[in-house]
Amino acid sequence: MPLSSCLLCHHQYLLVGPRKPFYTKFLNTLSYYETDLMKAKIISLSALLLLIFLLTIVMANVKAESFSSNPANVEVGVWLVNVEKVDLSASSYRLDFYLWFRFDPSKINPEDMREFEFVNGFPTKYEVKVDAENGYLEYRVRGDFIKTFDFSRYPFETHMLTVEIEHKNLNASILAFTIDPTSNIDKEANVAGWEIGGFEAAVKEHSYGSEVYSRFVFSIKLKRPMLSSFVKSVLPVAVITTISLLTFFISPQNFGQRIGLGVTTLMSAATFHLALLSGIPPVGYLTLADRMMLSIYTIFLYNLSVSVYIMRLVDAKKIEEAQNFNKKASKILAILIAALVLIQLFT
């Protein structure tokens, strides 16, 4: 056999002969390493994506903390023009005032700043002045507001008419209200039947579950004129009570006139009591007017009780005893009135 044929056969033997498992093993090993490399790439890519995700969360938290620690400050000012009406029976009042906001337009969008709301009312408002470049918005506001009044000292009570403002969407971590010290009440502002005592402004935080919002609150103090309230609320019933006490100067023999006068004045006092309370809504506690009228009813009850007892003495022909009892009852009446006055003063 020629030498070239032998070499060819030997080469074919190497490729297809007993050495074939070696090449197969080599190819399998190569495929195995390629698979491991692919897995390593996938794992590396997943780890990279996870790292990016975690960094995004961290940056978002850092940004949120930055906003929380440095919210945009918005200065709020109010100029009260007038208190147009106070309706105690409806627990409402109508105000007319200017409202303005000063803010940094680089921190808060002027369009976002327009999205504020009145918490305790739905008044009408319109823009008076807009300066978006310098961060200034001014409104004229007029409308009704609602508040639950405290009538425990009626008819000598003092009320705070409040207006509460919040942003609709931006919580306290993004927006924080501050007070403009130039806020005040116009000198010509007035309301019939009341005295305007002063103006107060405050900023507080109000929570809605996990959300906390900055709230601007301004208040107008109203108080009743002392002399006017006394003449309208106390003097009439004092006169009625004094007339009823004239029964102690009527002779015991005329007990019919005594009882008639006492009953008539009692009915007048009860009618006045109902008229006095008609100006306020129904409340679940005693007002100063109620406590005052309870004292008046106590005096009337004492007066009528004395008159009825004197009538029984006169019917029994005990005229002298009736006269002595009338004198003693007059002295006890003075002590009773003094005690009732002290109770009113210290309760």
C-alpha cells in the first residue's frame, strides 16, 4: 500500500475511530461552559437591574425627605373689608375681604397655588391681581362661612368668626403657609349689634389619616355691647320680676290680687324667656340666659307659695298671723335674691 494511502487511512482512523468520544466530550464541555457564561451574564444583568431599582428607591426617599424638610413657604395675608351679617340661629356669617399669597415661583407653580379651598365655607372669589413672575396672587372673597358658636355666656357672649384655608392637593411636606404680618381689619369695618374686638391669624397642621396639610386660619373677634345687652336682655325681666314682688306690699286680705299679679307676671317672664332664646339655635346646655331665668322662676315660685299660704291663713281667720308671716317672708326674700345672685356670679 502506498505511503500516502496509509496516512490517509490513519487520519480517518483518528477522526472516526476510537478517538471519537474525545471530540464529543470536548464539544459537550464547550457547550457547558457556554451555558454557564450565559447564566453568568443573566445573573449579572439581573443584579445590575436590582441595583438600579434600589438606587432609584433611595434617591426617591432622599428627595422626599428633602421636600419634607424644606417645603415651599407661602405667605398668606388678609385684609377684612366688612362683616356683612352674623346669623346666630343658622351658625353662619358673611364676610368680605381681600386674600393674597406670596410665594417663590421656582418652588411652586402659580397654577398649583390657585388650587386652594376654604374649609368652612363656599364663598365666591375672583382674582384681583396676578404676578406669576414674582409669585403673587390676590383675590377678593365674599360669602358665607359656618362655625359652631358657643352660647354658654349668651346674651353676653363673645364669638370668633374664623376662615380656614388649605391647599387641595399639596400636603405639609410640599407646602407650608406662613402669616403676613400686614394682615388687618379695615377701620370702617362694622357689623350691626356687635363690636369688633380684634384680629388673629395662625397656621396649624390638620391631619387626614396619614396625610397632613398646612392650614391657615384667621379670626375676627366679635363681642356684644355690654350696655345694649343689659338693656335688651336683663332689664325687661328685672322689671317684670320687680312688679311681681309688689305683692308683698299688698294686704294679706287681698290675696286674690296678690295671686293674680304673680301669675300674670310669671306668664310675661316665660314669654320673654322664649323670645330671648329665639335668636340662637337649639343647644344641649344651659346658657347664661337660661340660668338667669331659672333664678327668676325660683323667685316667682317663692312669691306664689307665700301668697297661697297667706290665703289659707286669711281663710282660717288668722289675719294677724298672716301679716306676721308676710313680714318674715319679705326678709327671707332678700336673702333668697342675694343667694341667687351669688350663684349666678360664681357658676
